[in-house]
Amino acid sequence: MGTADARPAPVASIGARAAGATQQGARLKTRLHAYQHSYQPEERTLARLAAQQQLIQQQLCNVDADIAALLDVEPELRRKLALLTSIPGIGLTTAVVLVAETAGFSLTENERQLASYAGLDVVQRQSGTSARATTISRRGNVRLRTALYLPAISGLRCNPQLRVFYARLRARQPNGKPGVIAVMRKLLLLCYALWKRDQLYDATYVRRVN
């Protein structure tokens, strides 16, 4: 397969398909939710959107099957992905997308560059001569951000350390969205650390990774 940080061509292909289907699914979910709460939604349109959701779900099932087949013949990749999936909230498909979109975390040299590449680096808005609220740049890889959103929500349910981290952020910023974004960044950097260190998840990583 090559070095542990190399990304085999099948991973790139499968990861791209998974990222695409996940992104389409997220957009469709938002569209369906908005339409369901619109004035007098048409049943025909609702049925069409539901059918599109089923199609995307089938695409993701096909991706899962392809991932399983790939890992049967790539034991080292399977071992490395298991490091990422040891993090509560990170599933196998998400791990594959992260590895595919970062070329095995080889596109950046450190955590700050990785956060910037994903568009999860924090910037400060300027208004004239005064600084306004901080926000993420959103100029990076949208597929990474899309792939990390649901794992962040899941991680807040099943990972006590992430809940503590999130609660501290909410205490400073009552608006929940920046907190979720920070959890996404935390998960990405955790994946990076475990992949590079070749180690399984440990709860203390949550406190150490910025």
C-alpha cells in the first residue's frame, strides 16, 4: 500500500464518492426541512424529495460496501482507520473521507495548517477600526466540514470530554453554532494527532489538542 501517510487511489475515489453523497444529503435535508415548514407544501414535491433522500442513502450503502471490500485487501489502511474510529463519534465512512480529503493527512505540516485547509480556522471580523465577533474562515475544504458536522453532534452525545469542552464554550458564547464548529475542529485535530502518532484514542487527547 505504500507508507502509512500515503493515500491509495481507491481511497481517494471512495472518499470522493462518500464526501459527495454526504454533501448532497446534507443539502437535501436542509431543503426538505425548509419545504416541510413552508406554506402548504405539495405532497408530490415532498415525495420527490423523499425519493432523492432514499437514492442518496443507497449511494452511501454502496460506498460502505466498497470500503469493506477495500479494507479486506488493505490491512494496514484498516489498522490506521481504526485509530480514527476509536474516537467516539467518528464512523468508518467519516474516517475514509478525512483520509481521502487530506491525502492521509499529508497535505499540511501542522494542526494550524490543517484547520485552515478545512476552513475551520478562527478569524476576527473587522468593522472600520473595531474588531467584531470571531468566526471561522469558511474558505477551506467544504467536504471536510460537511463530513465533520454530524460526528460533532454525535460526539456531544457520547463523549463526556467533548461535552465539557462544548459547555465551556457555551458559557462564553451562548450561541451554540460556534461551539459545534469548535467541536468539529477538535475532532479533526484529534484525528490528525492519532494518525500521525499511530495511537488509539485516549480521553486526555481532548484536553491536549487545541
